[in-house]
Amino acid sequence: MARQLMEIVLPRLARPLHHHLERFQSGAMSEAQFTRKFEQVLKRQHSWLARHGVKEARAAIAIHAAVIILSQPGLRAEAFDNRMPFEVIESRAISEASQDVAASYGVDRQRAADAIARLVIRHGE
């Protein structure tokens, strides 16, 4: 997957998600509102990529990888709280993401997991 795709997806997701997260953490937004906004941002990003010629499954893989990358601080905190290696928590997130891509877009789950993992390794912390 082209590096340019992640260079587009990461900032396009990071800005609005960070804004919504700050509002949620400050109490200005409920968990349900945050979830709704989060889903809207992801759908908007997916639609934008589709309008720009990115295949649906490829867009979904990039978006899932970007969400995992942007969630790495939270995943690290979860690993610390549960006294587990970060890699175990990150691997679970990749597995769940690949199951979603496979179910939604008919992509082989293992191929989706490999693609997501490669992006996370290449662009993550």
C-alpha cells in the first residue's frame, strides 16, 4: 500500500479525532456522542478515499491501520493496566480490525491482518 495513502489518512483522521477526544475528556461530550462522531469521521474518510479512486477494501485497511496507530498511546496504557506486553494488545486490535475488513469487504482475514500490521509497523510509534 502506497506510503502516500497513509500520509493522507493519518492527518485527516488525527485532527478531528483529537478534537472530539478532547471534548469527550473535558466532559463536553458523552461517550455515545463521541462514538457517533468517531464513526462519522471514519465514514467521511472512507467516502473521501472512494471518491478519490481508492478501492473500498484498501481504504478500509488504511483507515483501520490509522486508527490503531492513533490509538497506540491508549493501547500502551491498556497493556500497562493489564500487565501485558503492548504487542499482545496491539495484535488483538489488528486481529479485530482484520475481522471487520474481512466481514465487510470479502477480503481474506489473514491478508487483511498482514496488510494492517505492515502499515502499523511502518507508520506507528
